[in-house]
Amino acid sequence: MGATEGWRQIFPTTRRTSFRRAAAEDLAVQHAEQENLGKRTCERVEVARSVYGELSGRYRRAAVIVAKSMLRDQGAAEDAAHDFLVHCFRRRIFGRWDPKKGRFRNFFETALKNFILNQIKAREKDPLGKGAAALDDEPRDVCDDGDMGVRLAGTDFVRAWTADLLREADARMRAELAGAGIPRTSYELYYAMELAPVLDQAGKPVQKEKCAELGISEKNASRTIENCRKRFMEMVRAVLKESGFPDGEVGHEIDDVVLFLNGACPRDN
């Protein structure tokens, strides 16, 4: 069975559900490998790892922001973010999020902070790295939502979280422009006027000059931008729904996107 066929059979639903199933699949593969079950095992583990790779790509940038705020070192932050996402995959951490208790973004940040605190404690017990203290001992459950004190990452984390959502929606839009009946030049005008200033830290161009560059009538520019804005926000909503977020969480994220695009920092709760 090929990887694509395996993906469809094992992970047919939302990303959050896929993450839980991928973790379970990976654990099953480890057991099967111990029993020498052969080729089928290798195919299944590749499917599970491909799901992990897709999902970790969405959250890694925000994870590094939080980790660096705690560790004060870029290299250590990148290592911690990687270790945390692997830990979430192995322990099915994301599947433990309860929408009734708060936003996924806050759940993610709290779990990451707890994970890093566990790492720090483990290294204090085993400074030479001889294995006396295992990180998986988890002195604090990473999903513990108790008092975490002052927010460490603050607005940088929130901005990174929202920006990564927009980058994913942008990638999807660019891949589907033809099928959506949107000329590429129209989307490039929208991107330059509304997305590039916040995602690329690029200066907002003069609309008349950008229209001339792209060969778009300035008279139709406002309508073109509005049409693309509407389709883009539909794409953002689709990305969130595919991530397994309930309607209430989708609404919060959409509100944050609007604030972000208007130059304000999204809310931190």
C-alpha cells in the first residue's frame, strides 16, 4: 500500500483527530517492530511520521517563540520546540485539549511551558546527562492548567501564532487560485496591500503604482481587493475547521486575524 492510500485509510478526518490517530499508530508500529512484523510496519510508520511532519510545521514557529522567552537562547529554544512537538505526538497531548476549558492556543502555550519546566528540572537532577532523570517522568503534567504566573511570551507568541495561520491560508490560496477563478494578479494585489505589511514586514505600496505594475485597472482595485479578502477569510475559516476547532474557537481565531490585519495585537486570552 502506498503512503497516500495509507493516509486516506488511517487518517480520514480532521487534523486534530489525525494527530491522535497518528500517535496511536506510531505506538502500534513500535510494538509491531519488536515482533518483527516486516514491510507493513514500515509503511504504517511512514504514514504516521508524515502526519507529524505536517502538523508540527504549523506550530513550530510559535513554540520557538515561547521556548526562547524561557531559555534565552535560540538554539536551545529550537531544540526544546522540536522535543515538545515530538512529545505531543508520542503522548497524544493535543488530543487532550478540551474546548470547554479554553482556547487551544492557551492550552498549547501552557503545555509547552510545563514541558520546558520539566526539562529544566530533569537537567538539574542529572546535570551530566547520565540518564538518571528521564524527561518522560513528567514532574508536572504538561496539560496542567494551574497557575503559570506571568505570561512569558506575551504578544510575540500571539502574533507568531496568528501569522502562521495566515501563512498557511496564503499557501492554500495560491495553490487553489485557478480552481477558485481568481486571477493571480488580483491576489497579488490583495497580498501586497493587506498581507505583506504584516507577514513580510514590507511597507504598504502605493495602490496606483501596484495596479500599474500588475496591469490592473485602478478603477477596479477596491472591488478586486474586497473579493480577494472575502475568499481569503473563507480559506482561513476552512483551515481552522480542518484543524478540528469547534465553531466557538474558529470565531475567536477569526477575530484575532481581523485585529492582526488591522495592525492591532490579537488578544492574549
